[in-house]
Amino acid sequence: MIMMDMGHFKAIDDDFGHPMGDRVLAAVGALIRIQMRVEDTSCRWGGEKFLMLLPHSAVIQAKACARRIQAALGEMNIRDLDRKVTASFGISQLLGEDDIQSAVQRSDQALYAAKHAGRNRIWVYPPNGEPGDF
């Protein structure tokens, strides 16, 4: 599972207006879908957050997906937007006895740690430990 938060999205909304913010969200959502497998699922989780489910994937595969999305964001150009869109990522694995909410919480904790460490980073929440940049 990957939780992604767009960096400084509020500034885009404030500086360019809500229509531009909506265009950015739509472009990022489309970009995410392109970088994922057919069996994967993504959705907007609220605000500037997106959640991605990658069934039957190990953490290393989720991290590779997050890196692809991060790289594609760096290449993305949106007309009339004079800045790059960045994102932080938090990754966790849904374990056998887990419920989905526990995995979402761990992904969100890893995401918070990535943002706190300087943004535009990918952090993993290991099965038994604290989130880190593994």
C-alpha cells in the first residue's frame, strides 16, 4: 500500500486558483494510473493525498512503483503552472491478519515521517518498527 501526498499543493491552489488545483489533481491521478499495473487500484484519499493498493506485491515492488511515480511527477508539465509538482510517499504492507485501516495508518505514519524528513521522499513502515527510508 502506498499513501502519497503532493508537496505544497495548497500553495498551487492559493497562487493559481482552484481550477488550476483541479487540473493538477486530475493530471496527477492520470499519471498515477499510467505508472501502475492493471490489477492495482488508486484513488484520491482526500485533499492532496492519493492511496494506491498493489495486491500481491512486496514492499520492494511498492517502492519501485513510488519511484516511478516520483520520477514521472518530476517530468510532468502542466500548462500555465510555473512549478514542478512533488510528492512524499509512505509505504506499508498489508499483513495476513491486518485490517485495511491498520495498513492505512502505517502508510500514513510513514508518509508523515517522509514529509518531516524533508519532503519529496519515499519512506517505508516495516512490519515491526518505525518508518524509515529503506
